[in-house]
Amino acid sequence: MHLSTNNFSANFSDILLKWYDLNKRDLPWRKTKNPYKIWLSEIILQQTRVIQGLPFYISFITNFPTIDDLANASEKKILRLWQGLGYYSRAKNLHKCSKLIVKQYSGKFPNHYSELIKLPGIGPYTAAAIASFCYKEPVAVVDGNVFRVIARFWGIKTDIASSKGIKKFNVIANQLIDRNHPDTYNQAIMEFGAIHCTPKNPSCNSCPLMDGCYSYLNHTQNQLPVKLKKIKIKNRYFYYIIIEMNGEIIMKEREDKDIWQGLYDFPLVETIKKENIETVLKVLSNKSLTFIIDNISKEYKHILTHQRIHARFIKVDVQNNNIDLPVEGIFFSKNEMSELPKPILINNYLNQYIF
């Protein structure tokens, strides 16, 4: 596909570069060409807004100043620092990739897109970001912000979630990229989408692209980009049993191929619908076990990309020691629990009721 080359669209990249020079945010990863720091920032900012990701970036750089430091760290520490960002597979791939780069590349990132994309956890977007920001390779980054800017300006109605749409937008993005300044251009178009051409209430009346923008001229800002595939949300009902004995609480590491793998939570009863507490507590059925229900929490709703977790926490105090409990896990002190990597849902409960 070749874009129209009228006078205005021909200046598209120049206009964005000028806008970026005047409006860019002061962010630490924009002050470096170090591929380790760029890579770290891009992985953290996937599915995460800048304001949320910035403290995590600073924490990771502080704890792991080099890729060797990250590679040599324990997965448990990495997951603990990642706690609250979600999408924990990103943290696991971060660790896996750091180990591979240290082992196979002597701690040096490959300097070409074609090699970067082969690394674990690095897809087309991240590979393009590293290649262009660090090595000035003219390969376009295409994220949600870029989809939106391109779709609105040229009036492209192809579904961005379809394979046809992804291919089409990548072709267009690579036609548009400034060959002399691919690093700055990529930053500019992403920043423009993030803070100016926003999903809702874009700043159209002060837009430097308004005179050539299809959406502005045709009032289709709320219709573009097109994304037809809707995410089906699955409801899950979690009943956590917090078992306390002698001031310690049972927690266990999640090992199944499910959400939060590698993080710690409590013994869990999952049901297909809301259940009464008496039925849930049948898991503790043991003639020799004596316990008192200490607290039953309100329902916590925790939203994930494809799932909605409905969680309740049932805290019980076990009255008799030295007994085999009918649940898996290890007793931890409060100090030990605070150091474990945990889903934010579990951390919020602990902060409210235990710590």
C-alpha cells in the first residue's frame, strides 16, 4: 500500500518531530542509548501507563544496574519487585532474556532488529524500539498509540486486531518513518498518540495535523481505529482460606500453568459460581482439627485482561498444634510473607487485614 503524497501528508513526519521537540515528557529512558535500559523500560511499559511504570523502572535500575545483575538475580526477587505490574510472564521472560544475553552475547545486546526479535519476550514492537532508539535502524514501532494516529489521520478502517490490519499498519508505519531520525520519529509518534491523539477526547482543536487529518475533517475520531475482536471475559470465584497457627500463616507458590505462576497466595477453593462459606470450609474437614473462623472478608473484584476474579478471604485460627492439615503450603511469619512475591490482590488483603 502506498499513501497519498499530497503536500500535507508528505510533511507528516516533520510535523510530528517539531511537535515532539516542544511537547515531549522528561523521562529517564529518553536520556540514554543504553539498550539494557531501553529494553527494560519497554518491557515494563507494555500494558502499563508511564505514570504507573516509572517507579518500577527506577526500582529495577536501582536493584539491577546492569544486565549481569539482572541475570544473576533470583526469580523470586524479580517477581517481588514486579509485584503490582501484572502480566508476570513479562518478568519471567525478562529474567530468561537477560540470562541468554549474558551467556550467548557476552552481555551485549544484538544491534539489529532481525537478531533482537529472536530473543525471549521480545516481539516486533520491542525489537523495533531497541533497534531504532539505540542503533538508529529505520524500523517502525507499532503500538496502540501508533495504530490510533495512523488510522485517524488516513481514515483507515481495517480492523487493527486482524492479521490483515496488523500487516497493513506495519507497512504504512515503515513508509512513514523518518530515515534520518528513526529514533526520534518513533518516540514522537508514540508520544503524540499517548498525550495528544488520545483514545478519548483527543486535542483536535490544537492539533498540528488537523488540516490533513481524515478523522478531524470527517468527525470520526470516536470510530477509529477499528477493533472488532472483543475480549470474552471469564468469571472465576476464588475462596482463599487463611490458616493461622502460632502467629504464622500458610502460603503456597502457584505452580500450575495459570495466572500468577511463581507468585504466592493462600490455600484456594475455586468454584464455578458463588458459594456459601460452609460449603467452602468442607476442605478443612478433619475430625481432629479444631479451628475458629476469625474473619470473612468482603468480596474483592480483581480485573485481568480476560478474567474477572471474585475473591473472598476466610481467616481461620487453628486451635491444636502438630496436626496434618488438609491443605498444601508452608507456614510463614509476617516478615517472611512481606518478602514473598504476591499477586496485588493478595498483597492488598494482607495490607488491610494482616500487616
